[in-house]
Amino acid sequence: MITVLQTISSFYANWLHPAFDSLISTLVHNQYAIYALILVIIILSVVKAKVQIPKLKPWIDFVNGIIVILLLIVAYHIFRPTLAKLFPIMPTPTNSTTTPATTTPSTTTTPSTQTGKNLYYSVGCYSCYGQSCPINGYSYGGYDLGEYTTIYSLCKSCACNSFRAQSLWR
């Protein structure tokens, strides 16, 4: 006999979670979709200011709130590599006599999740006009945080016009 909890768990694991991951992945990779969501927020805010139906205003606030939360999640996924550099995870000591080893981004290994997925890094840039740049563009896609950090730094220091960096679980 299938219980309610099993049904909810199955619904989440088989439909809701994959659909949400697909939506976030689509938004992370499509800047025009992000612009469209921002435009929807602006339009709904103008409509809310102009509409005289009191029962409609809470629904507009609800939709705007959901879109803002979605945009915050997408922003987190886009800027996760930068956040990881700003807030590095330090290992905790096992006893008081040992000191934790400091890690650098080039030697950090990518932790795997319970599902066996690893963090995949992707960075690319072109139209680079910095004086110290021997080539016009750089790109990297892989699981090595050190290589990602190197290419990321090159793209930033070379004053590239087009720059995109992200990480996702694969």
C-alpha cells in the first residue's frame, strides 16, 4: 500500500525536482530569459500601481515574490564560483593538537554529492584587449577548480568584452 508520504516523495523526486533543476539550468544559460523575468516584474509592478481591484493586488505581489526568489536562486548559481572564492571552506581539525592545512584554489578537490555528481566548471571569454594577453580569448570546461580559477583570472585581467563563468553539478 502506497502511503501519502511515499506519493509526495515520488512526486518530488520524479517530477518536481527535475523540473526545477531544468528551469534553473535554462535560466542560468539564457540571459534573455532573465531579462524577460525582470521585465515581467516591472510590468506587474506598474499594473499593481494602476489597477483598482483590491483582490488582484495580493496575487501580483505573490507572482512578483516568486519571480524574485527564482532570480535570486539563478543569481546564486551564476555567481557560485565567485562566492566560493570569497568564502572558502576550511577543514575542521579532528583534535586540538593538529592544525588544519590551508588549501589554495588550485589544489582544492571537488567534493561529490550522494548522487555521484561532481561540480563542473565552465568559463569562457573573447574579444580580449588587455596588453598582457597573448591571445584573443580563453575557455575551459571541466572538473578542475585550479584550471577554472586560472582561466577565470586570465579573462578578468585581459579586459575581455564577452565573459561567462558558471558551475553546475554533473
